[in-house]
Amino acid sequence: MAAISVRGLTKRFGGVTAVNDLSFDVESGTITGFLGPNGAGKTTTLRMILGLVHPTGGSALVDGAPYVQLDRPAFTVGAALEATGFHPGRTARNHLRILAHPNQIPTHRVDEVLEEVDLASAARRRVGEFSLGMRQRLMLAGALLGDPGILILDEPTNGLDPAGVHWLREFLSARVDRGGTVLVSSHLLAELAISAAAVVIIKEGRLVTQGTIGDLVGHTGSWVRVRTPQASKLRSMLTSRGISAELSAAGEVVARDVSTQQVGEAVAAAGLVVYEMTAEQRSLEDTFLELTAAERHRS
Amino acid sequence: MTALVRSELLKLYWTRATWFFIAGAVLLAAVRVELVLASVGKVGSPLRDSPELRLTVLGVSGSGSLVVALLAVVLVTREFHYATWTSTLLITPSRRRVLLAKFVAAGVLGAASGAVLFVVAAVLGLISGDVTLGIDARLVQLLIAGVVAAAFWAWLCAALAALIRNQTIALFVPPVLMIAVGALLPAYRLDSIVPWTPDGAVAALAGAEFAGSLPVWAALAVLITYGLAASLAGLQRVQRSDVC
């Protein structure tokens, strides 16, 4: 069973359709990136999954049930949305104790999650004095209170410094290693390419594609770029071996869907001079831009 | 539900503004009581040791309920003002239960404050030496009426705040309901409506007698009707709205 299942989710605000017949699944035990350009409907979708925004149509299930029907949801799913929902006059610890209370989560758990997100030393400081990065960590601490199996995070890297981003990546990976599931929306595509196993890409409220990073990036584009003074000769030789190769504008040979070992053996067999050989792959960012641009042209 | 109510009370307890509001309520009540005591013996004022003076002193202590009602408004609207509504609903997705807990917490806050204000007025009266406070049925009625009235105002204003949601606008509700309506209706010769207003029903609850004043049970029914109607309207608004 998928940890999160979205079926035909639609949301219209007046005449504006923010999310349009969106369907996707988030498999258990994975980090799934939720991507889309600004205004694509990511936050609205996450808020519909969490019962904060009423869908115009469709449904979203978390652990097999609508979020609002979960009994004590803090133990099933933790969510960290934008880092603004704090009373500035309360301390970090009291903010969490207020969240813990309705679910009968003991105070020692509050101290544990503050420790987990590295905010123990700021526990008794008022949230109004916190930086954006500290608020992000506090928001995450709130999501962790019930030690849930599923985390839903909206732009959790906003305000985090590089060390914080690295910490978050390690933290989320550790949770997934323990069987947890994470759905995370982020603009940091390079970061998601490292940590996420799968992605869901939406644009203008519609699904563009869903799949593993490997499916989207790995199989769609890898190549070997060779800088050589004998580019034409190398290209002909590679072509004769059934390898797709072409000359780039810079006079380099670009061989597609081939390993550096294959190219190296071909070069050695022909006795050619090579200055540089680089294996390259399309990044998630390339794929994202290409897919969302393709959608734009189609629409 | 108990845990939810306790959580709402903790929100109040752990916010500095709460204590400023309560201090303001006590101060307002104390000033009003002192003004009454200062007028003792003057023309048109109650006499020393008279039942009227006792009624007036204990009655004006209720003016502090205005500040407590403002706090009840803030108890609800600050969730929207600071966007904490999102984290509240993530922990407890049932908006009905959360709002119900807020109304109960507002009522508890009002009742406790009403009792404190009553005690403050009684102590100031006793210290002045002008007021005699024999414990009798009338005193008990005044105490109960003071506590119920303060609880009612806090509940009603919290419910209307849920309906309005905008903190700035909602903060006008207590002064309008508790002061302006009672003053304006007679001015527009609408005295017959006064007994049916919240202010009129609260006065009747305390045993005040005026043209058309309701019996205590009817006054209580009127207050409960107002509270329920405002609560249902607030609940409808909150249930339907998207938390964006």
C-alpha cells in the first residue's frame, strides 16, 4: 500500500484551477521529491493531503485514510509546512509542549526532538528571536513529536545554510533507512537528486511525470565527451562500432549511451590522441526544465 | 477534549500578553470600584453600608470582563494572526473539536476572571470600610451572576472572533456588545429590546430590575442562545474555510 495516495485531486479558487485532476502515489520507505515551478500547485496539494484545504474534487489518503480521519495523526504523519506558524512570544519548548499536549506526548519527547534538530540550546528562547533556519528546524521538531512513519515537508531547506542542508539530507536518509517515508517539496533540484529516490513533477496543477530518479534521468541521457585533435576520425570509428557519436560545436566528440571504458578501448585500438574524456549525465534539473518546458509548449 | 482544553489554557498561560490582559482587567475593575467608593456620601450616590452600595461596588467589578473578553477574542484570532492555526490543525485535524476546546477555555478563563474580579471588588470595598459584606443569598447570587456573566462574555466574544477571524475587527466586538449596544438602544427609543440583548440578560441574571427585565431562568436561556448561535456561526465559518 502506498504511504500517500492522491487520486483525481482538484482545487479551484474561484475561476482559478490551482490543482487539476492530480494523481500520484508515494511509496513507503522512500524519499519522494515533489517538484514544480512556482505556482504549480505544490503547496495547495500538500495542504489538501493534510486536510487544511478542502479539495473541489478527488481524494488524498495518508496511510490508507484521509488525514482528518486519522486518530492522533502526529503518530502517523508529521508535517512541516512554511516556517511562519509560531507565536513569537512563546519559547521553542513551550511551542512544542502545546503541540504535544493534545496527543498526550510526554514532555521528555519534546526535549528529545529539540535535541534531534539541534535546538536544545535554544529551547528556552522565544521563537520571535529565531532565524529562518532555526524556525525550519523547530517546524521539523514539531513534525517529529509523535515519531511518525511518514513526513511531509514543504521547502524544508529554506533558510538552512549548507551545513543545515547536509544535516537535513543525512537526517531524512536515516529515517528512510529505518523504514520511514518522506514526501518533500523543494526548489533545490541538485539536493533532491542526491537524496530522493523518486520524484513527482507537476506544472499548472497537473502531473507532468512521476518515477524514480533513475527512470527520469539515468536512462534518458548519459554520454561521454572526448576532446581530441582527431575528432572526425574518432567519430567515424565510434560510428563504425555501432556507437552513436556526433561532433559538438566546440569540436569535441560526444558519444551517447556508452561507457568511458568502451570509448577508451576504441580510442586505444585506433591509436588516437585524447586530451580529455568525461562521462556526463543529464541532471535532474535538466530533466525538470525539459519536462516543464515541454508541458508549456503543449499547453 | 480535556487535553485540548488544557492545551488552549496552556497557550494562554505561556503567553505574556495574557497576564497583561488580566492585569488590565483587575486594574479597570479596581479603578471603577474606587470611583464608586469615592462618591459615597455625595448627592445621588449610594449611602455608606447600604445594600445599594454593595450592589454597585460588586456590580462594577464586572467592567473588568471587557478586558477578559478582549483576551478571549485574541485566544481565537491570534491563531490566524500568527498562522499557528496550521500547526494546531495538523495536530488535531477536527476543527470542531479545536474550536469547541477554545470556547470552553474562553469560558473557563471568563469564569475564573469573574471570580477574581468579584473578590477584588469585595476586598476593596471592605478595606474602604464603606461596604458591609454579609454572606447572604443576594451576595451568592451576585457572585454566581458575576462568574456566569464573565464566562458568557468570553465565550460569546471567542465565538464571534471565530466568525470574524480578523483580529483588528474582532477586537471591536466586546466594546460594541458590552458598552455601545446598551447605551445606544435607549437613545434610539428601543428600550423594549434591551432585556433581550446580552447586556440586558446579564443584568437580569444579577437580579437588576428594570422595565421588561427577564426572570433569571429566561435571562440564562437568552445568554445560552446567543452563545450557541455565535458558536455555530463561527464553527461553520471555520469548517468551510481553507487554511492556505
